[in-house]
Amino acid sequence: MNTKRAPKVRFKGFTDAWELRKFESIAARASSISADPTLPRVEYEDIISGIGLLNKDVKLKGISKPGIVFNQGDILYGKLRPYLHNWFLPSFSGLAVGDFWVLQPKDADSSFLFRLIQGQQFDDVANQSIGTKMPRADWNLVSKTLFFVPTSIDEQALIGRYFRSIDNLITLHQRKLDKMKELKKTFLNLIFSQKLRFRGFTDSWELRKLGEITEKITRKNQSLESLLPLTISAQHGLIDQNSFFNKQIASKDVSGYYLIKNGEFAYNKSYSNAYPWGAIKRLDLHDKGVLSTLYIVFKPTNVESNFLVSYYSADNWHKEVSIRAAEGARNHGLLNISPQDFFETKLLIPNKYEEQEKIGVFFKKLDNLIIFNQDKINRLKNVKKILLRNMLI
């Protein structure tokens, strides 16, 4: 094995080859446990996956669970389900609560080590995990793995600082995106509670059954008009299942699936923490696609389409579904609500089409802004991934 190599891209002034070192020679695992009530706790749920940011001020959490002591410059690495990429480089001391490794740099720059664990080689090794249902990275394997490391601490630090500047840029855009999402949530609450109205509209809104303003779609894909299996994404609505999961979940024979066309809606009865009553989205990104018959598909007939998109972005409709879904009847992750009951759900909507249209256009513009900023973040992450591949070995 060649023990001396250099990366494809490096900073000017550094020419020495990098050396192979076992991971345990550049990082030690901290093991000191404490329940000190004055120290902030960091848990899995506090870290934004793949970004390495906290999603809240952990100093305000007020929990008393014990954890592994970490200090500024240590690195938190989530060993449970390592593919979730729960990593964090703290600027304060605290306690890591849960399945974390607290990594302490040994003869290595902390910010470089933080980028090393984000690289493809470390990711591949960490994901050769122990356990199936709850896979965990194996320290015995990771610690003995050889990684190429710059011999110069100055080069390590420079690489670390460079990627920190990229991370800061991603952070800046992420915070902007988070504010936009919060703004949308605020406007959804204000507009659909009628506390905020567009100028010129004063008429009361009216209750309409979904079945009165939409048409149920039951067309099957019998002639294989489409071979594109779809799934629901929070950000982009109905999207290509293969791209989302990196594999096809749908059956190979999709002739018995529903054929859904652009502009039509689908209700996914699968529930989760993010979607306690399922999710309803419109197909915007493709001309047509196929969906499992577990979905309920419909199209607007007597309601403005963009208004309906925004209506189902709010949570007003949850109560109507909860009334009709059988109490406690959740089977294999699906809500037990029939199509007939679903179309009996009532929506409080403006009786004037023009007001529906204004609301729909308003949220459409806001959604486009959110998507634009999310795409910008995705592009920055992709640039970072390419640079990691070329600036590390």
C-alpha cells in the first residue's frame, strides 16, 4: 500500500505528502459521565442532520439527564444510525446525551478532524455498523481504520477554516430559510383563521364538503401510460420515488396503480410525527405518474387549485380527518379513513373565487421563494461534498 499520497486539490505552499494514520492516533473517545445541572445538554434531536447546527438554544432546555462531558473543540458524532450524519463541533462545554461518540483530537487540528468525519471514507466505514434495527458505528473498526492526514498542522487548520467558511455560508442560508418557513406558518395561521384578509374582501367564509368542490380520481394505469412511481415530499409535493429513496419501493407491475396527472392531488394516509394525519399534496413536477391505491386521488372542480395547496399546507383540515378516522384505528402506519369519509370532510373557504385566487397566488410566491433558497442550500452542500472528495484522500 502506498503510505504517502497527496490530495487532488490543496492550498498553495504545501507540497509534503500526506501520511496514513489510524483513526485512534488522531482522535480519542471521551468517557467521563456527568449530571452537572449547570452544563447544557445536546441530544440527537437538537442537531440539524447533515449540517452540524443546533436547531435550538440547548442552554434553555432545562433537562437533567446525565451525559458524556464535552469541551470546546471536541466533536460530537452520532454513532446510532450513522447515515443520519448527526455531527457537531461545539463552541462551548456541555454533556452529550444519547448515542454519541465525543471525539477529542490527538496531534490533529479539531476543525480538520470535524471535516474528516464528514468525508466519504469515514462515512463508509462508520456505516459498516453493528445491529440491524438500531445500527451503530463500530469503534473497534473505525479506530483501526487508516486515513490519510496532512503532516502539517498548519495545513490541517487551513483546510478546517476553509470548510468552516462554507459551513457558515450554508448556516446563513439555512437560517434565512428557517425564517421564511416560520413566516409562512404565521401567514397560514393568520389567513386561515381570517384574522388577516386581503383588502376588499369582507364576506364570511363558507363550509363546503371536499366532495362538493373536487372530483375523485380512480383511473388505473392499465395501459402503462406512466412508469414513474411517486411519493410525497414535504418540500416538493409529489416526487419521483426512485430519486427520493434511491430505489424503487413500488411493485414492478404498476398497471394496477392509480394514474395521476399534473395538477391533481393525492392524500397519503401514512402518518408520522411530522404528518400526524397524513399529507395532501399536488403533482407539480411531472406530467403524470403512478400511485399505490392506498392513496386517495382527486382534482379541484369548484375551488381554486393554488388555494387548495395552501389550505392543505395549514393544519385546519386535521380536525376534520381526526373526527372521521376511526378512534385508535391505525393499521400498519396508515390512518383508517375511507375515501367516502374523506370526501365528507368540511373545508372553510372564501365564497368568492377571487379571494381564493389571491390567497393561492400569495402562498405560491412564498413557496417559490422557499424552494429557491432550499435549492441554493442543496447546491452549496453539493459543492462542499465535491470539495471534500478532492481536498481529502
